[in-house]
Amino acid sequence: MNRMSRLSSFAMLLVFWLNGALAQEVADDNSGEIDEQKLKQIETLLKQSGQSNEATAQQFIDLFLGQMTVMLQQANPNLDPRAIELVEEEIVDVIGEKFLTEGAMLTIAAPLYDQYFSLSELEQMIAFNESELGQKILKVMPLITAESMQAGAELGRSLGPEIARRIEDRFKEEGIELLN
């Protein structure tokens, strides 16, 4: 698959993912309306944890812009700089529409929080997040998660050769040959 085909495939996956995520949320929400007070508490929790529509939109913009810029530049090293500007404009517009205008994060998260937490529990979580320990957890947990994911990825990469070697040894022991 050439680089432009990969870029097109990547763009299509983004479109399907965004459409699928929002469509699935609507399909899964059988609870009807969420109480306004509870919805406000959910929104507060999302803001406290850096998952507001605004914060999530910026994360998506940074992610997509970085990935698509690299893919475009790898596919065409002499790419007109205007192309990158156009990509950025469209990414910002699409993500802005979904998250800032349509409120995608709240739309996705609210039914989940509503399903698993009572209003009282939401209020307790907000109060905890406002405490000194809650503030520390909100600050440190994303770092711990990122570092854990990196360490897990490194472990996974290191296990691959060992697993392949052991499987190859077992196949040899059992007289199993693979076609090359």
C-alpha cells in the first residue's frame, strides 16, 4: 500500500471512528433525559479531569495534526506548505464542530456517568477532586498512565522475540515446518 493510500485509509478510519462513536452513544443511551443537576455535575467532573469538550478537542487536534502532517510529509517531501495549512484548518474545523459546537465529549460521557454514578456519588467525587489529595491525583494520574503505557509497550516489544524463539523451538521439537 503506497503512502497516499495509507493516508486515505487513515483519514477514512478517523471519519468512521468519529461517526461510529457518536452513533453508538446514541444507540446505547436508553435512559432518556439526564437530570439537569446531574448533567452539570458530570460536566464539572469532566472539566476537573481534563476531559471537557475544550480539552478533548485540543488533544484530538494535536494528535490528528501531528499524525497527518508526518504522513503527508513522508509521502511527499516537497509538499507545498499550503497543504499543511489546509490540513490544519480542516482538522480544527471538524473537531471544533464535533466537540465545541455539538459537545461530543459530554454527549458520550454523560450517559456513562449517569449509568454508573448517583448524583450524591458525583458530588462526592467533585468534593474529593477539590481536596489536596484529589488535586494531586488529577495532576499525577495522567503521568502515571502515560508512563505505564510506555513501559507496557516496551515490555510487549521485548517479549516478541522471546515468544517467537520459543515457538520456533517448539515447532522444531514437534517436527512442524512453516512455509517461508
